[in-house]
Amino acid sequence: MSKHVNNERRRQAIYGWLLLSPAAVMLTVFAFYPSAATFWSSLFSRHTRRKPSEFVGTENYADLFADPTFWLVVQNNLFYAAVTIPVSIGIALAMALWANSKIPLRGFVRTAYFTPTVLPMIAAANLWLFFYTPGLGVLDQIGAFFGLPSVNWLGQPETALWAIIIVTIWKEAGFFMIFYLAALQTIPEDLKEAADIEGTSRWTYTRRIVIPLLMPTTLFIMVNAMINSVKLIDHLFILTKGGPSDASKLILYYIWEMAFAFFDAPHAAAMTILILAVLCIVAAIQFLYLDRRTHYQ
């Protein structure tokens, strides 16, 4: 009997590992190995024709921490994330609540909200380049109608990053709305009927019932928005190229610039590892703290 039980457990274990093996192979090839190789590369000096790379340990990380441009880029990215994440989520929630209500042309409204999401990143950036062009752009044409002077939105340090932020919010809000819209349709109608019987206002019902039930979706969207906030590069190529004076340069663009413009792969690898470390910390906070509170465990 004991031998039969052991054989059954062994078969179940083998079956489980067989189910896990495709995901394990994919993660190893496309995540674990590249991360390990990047970390190893960050421990060596820059390779030149006259001087081969040498093991330098954490020297590349120390160089980054002593680089004022690196800290400027980090500051830009933190500000970019602090604005785009909550604003995109808030607008997405508002759009989903409206698109889920009983309004005329509801299908058209949902399509209109989601349209920016399906546009390629380069196409969206070129579209907004038409809006931002000094003198000829749509924004300046509207401003001229009210007697306002022309503004070089992408050419001024004070406005360049804000211009990128607006494009990101416009692009991501519709994408996040889809998740909220799907979650709203899973909320039982009985809750709304009970709230109506009790005389609960629409605002109270939304604040007390709908938003708490949407918290798992909000957490999922928040994590995705955090990841998106450190991987923006397409818009910067078209709109500002990180300028002027690095005012709109974000971390992924700086990594690309360091690796392929300055041919300094070790420092680019070090920045990549730092990003991965930050994202791992965020993931740990999600799984160890926020996930339990979100699901009311």
C-alpha cells in the first residue's frame, strides 16, 4: 500500500514538473539567463580595442551614483511616474464607470476611449508632434485664437517632460479602462438593487461598494503602470530625444543611449540591474503586503 502511494505521488510530481517545464524554460531563456548575464556584464569595465575589459566589481555602480546626469534621469523618472500612474488610473476608472453606465452610443464611447491604445507608439508620437509643433501645431493655433503667444512645448526644459506625460496619460488611460470595464461587469447587479432599495446615492454606492470591489484590478493596473513608467522610449525618440538639457530624459532612454550611443555596455548593464532590483522590491511589497490587504485576507 505504501509503495503504491509513493508511486502515485511520484507520478503526480512528474506530471506537475512537466506542466511547469514550458514556463520554466521560457523564463530561464528570456528572463533569468539575460538577468544573470547582465549582472555579470555590469561587473566588468568597458571594452576598447586597446584595452580589454577587466573585472572591476561594483565600480560601475559607484560611477553611476557619482554621476549627476544619472540622478537627474532618476528624478525625471520618479516625477514622471508620480504623475502618470495616479492620473492614468483615475481617468481610466472614470471612463470605465461612464462607459459601463446606460448611456446612448455606449459602444461608440468605449471604442473612442480605447482607440489611442491600438495606435502604434511611433504613430501616436508623430500625431502629438503635430499638436506640439511651435507656430503650426494645434495647441499653438488654439492659443493664437485667444491671443496667447507661441510656445515651444518640446524645446523648453519647463514643459518638455510635461508634454511627454500628457502623451503617456492619453495613451495608457484607455488601455487601463478595459481592465476596469471588465471588472465592473463582474459585480453582481444584486448589490446595485440592494443599494437602490436602501436609498443609497450613486456616489456612495460607487465609493463604498464599487471601488473596494475593484481593488484587485486597481492593484494589477498599478503594477503594470509602474512597469510602464520605466520602459518608455518610443515617444522620446520622436518627440524630444531626452532634451532639452536632459529635461525629459528617462531611465530606459538613458540606458539605450549609454549602450548604443556611447558604447558603454557595463554602465548600461548596471543601470538595468538597478531597475530590476527596484521592480523586485515593488513586486515583493505587492505579494507580501498589498495583495493581502486588497483581497481582505
